[in-house]
Amino acid sequence: MIDFEHFKTKAEVIKYLKTTKDISCQTTAQAEKYLRAHLPKESYYQDKIIKHIRELIPSSFVWKAAAGPYSRQGIPDVCAIVNGRFYGFEVKRPFVGVLSKIQERTIKQIQEAGGKAYVVTYPAEVTRILQKEIGGTP
């Protein structure tokens, strides 16, 4: 399995896929199709982030927001209370994930209400965001 975290841009991944002999992608379109088919699902990244926050800050309260017909649309996938502060993490697949308009509005509303809300993919991004909470430099 390819470790997609090592790539900074979609262009880098596409180039890699087109030049790797083990993968038969000759065109950009083939590489993009391969990427969408082989990236882990969003839930994979959500689970990694939830576990990471719990390990990083054991006193935190972390949950995955439930989605369904009776829940509010646009709530970030992973929510956490850390040192009395609300954090919402909208988790997207790398290189292909896109925010919906309702997600954009909800993130803005959370921030306007004094909460913290971010779009992330990897646990390392969450660590950087939470540095202040764990005693590091922001």
C-alpha cells in the first residue's frame, strides 16, 4: 500500500503513479482514477485521528459526530473537548476530499461562536493544531 502521507501535492502523487512500474497508469486520468480507488475511505482517517487525540491528550473528550436524518448537517466528523475548548475536525481524504457548502458554513459558524474548527486529513495536522493545548508552541 502506498503511504500517501509522504506526498505534499496531488501533482506529486500523480507523477509517482505515472512513473511507478508496479502501477499501470500512463495518463493523468488513469492516475486520478487509481488514486480515488486506492485511497482509504474517510472513516479510516477519522478513526486514526480519534485514536491519536485520545493518546495525545488522555483527558480529552472525543467523539465521532453521528450523521443521519435527525442530525444537523455539516457538523465536523470528529469533535473534541480539550481543556474546556471545543474542537471540530472535518476529515477529508487526501488530494480528493472537498468541503461541501454546508460544511464550509458550519466551520465558519463554529469559529464565530468561539470554537475551533479545522479541515484535516492526518494525525500530524491535529498535533500541530493542538500544540498549545499540550504545552508546546503554537
